Amino acid sequence: MKPQDIIAGKTSLWIFGYGSLVWKPDFKYKRSKVGYIKGYKRRFWHGDNFHRGSDELLGRVVTLIEDDDESTWGVAFEVTGSQVEESLKYLNVRETVCGGYVTKLVDFFPEGEHQPPVQALVYIATSDNPLYLGPASPEAIGAHIAVCRGKTGHNLEYLLRLAEFMRRSCPHVEDHHLFAVEAAAMNAVVSYLLAAQ
């Protein structure tokens, strides 16, 4: 389903970010809230040949994998009025065209609010995407991320900023996959620096 079909006639929309959007939305929005969605886990299983990698060496970025027992923390941004069309136009290029993502509406639960969830639009890379890399050990993923770079910057920056967001904004949440990949990437960087001496 296309984002335009989902929001037809709406003057307000929530967009859920769980990767680079949490620190760099790059579109105008009315407000943002930290919170989570249920039924998905965040994994570095998607390849990127533009922002954080190249055709020769794909970077690894996060996508969501369905899992009934899991939840994923991130940030939801409310866009209103003309921001709705502007943000979707921007995200269609950033996510769908460059990254091959599909869109879904999910329930977003704002942190600490005893209110019903709000519907939020989320972009998800699927396993039939040509850039999809699939599962690997945290050690393999971390070592891979340590050496990749794209037009937006180093793949390691993407990983470290995401881990920093989780520690700062969701300190009570233990994201085992994210932190295991971060530790492996830092070990790979240290090993590389030691070997280069």
C-alpha cells in the first residue's frame, strides 16, 4: 500500500521512526514523542547502497521483523496540514525509492501516557527486497558496519547514533541486538587500529 493511499483525506498523520529518523528526521513536524510499537523487532538485516554503503560494499541498516513477543522503541512524529504531503514526498525518496521499503499503519504507544495508542505510518524493508541481507551474528554485522561508508556518512555513525538514542531516550529498554552489534563494531574498530600500528 502506498503512503498516499493510507493518508488520503487526512490532515494529520503520525510517522514512526526506528532507525536514522530518531535523530535526523529532516522534515518539518508539529511534535514528536518517544514510544514503541508491538509485534516487531529491530534488526540490522537490510543492506544500503546509498546512505551508509555503496554498490561495492553494502552498508547495514535496520528494518523491522515481525515477532509477536517483541516491541521496538523509537520516535513518532506528528505532521499536520501541508507537512503531511511534504514529509511523505521526502520519505518516499529517502526510504522507498532508495531503500525499497513498504509502508504499514501500526499502533504507536507513547511512553508514560495512559491513553490509547495512535495509528502511525512505518516504513519496513521486506525480505524480497534486492538489498535485503538477512540474519547474521552480531559479530559479523558489527565487523561489516565498521568498514562501510555511503553518501550520508559512515555506517558506524548510524549504529552509534541509534545506540546513543536508546541509552538517552529509553534508558530502561535493553535492546540486546543493537547493543551486541555496537560492541562488536567497536571491537572491530579497535582491532583494526591496533593492527594498523
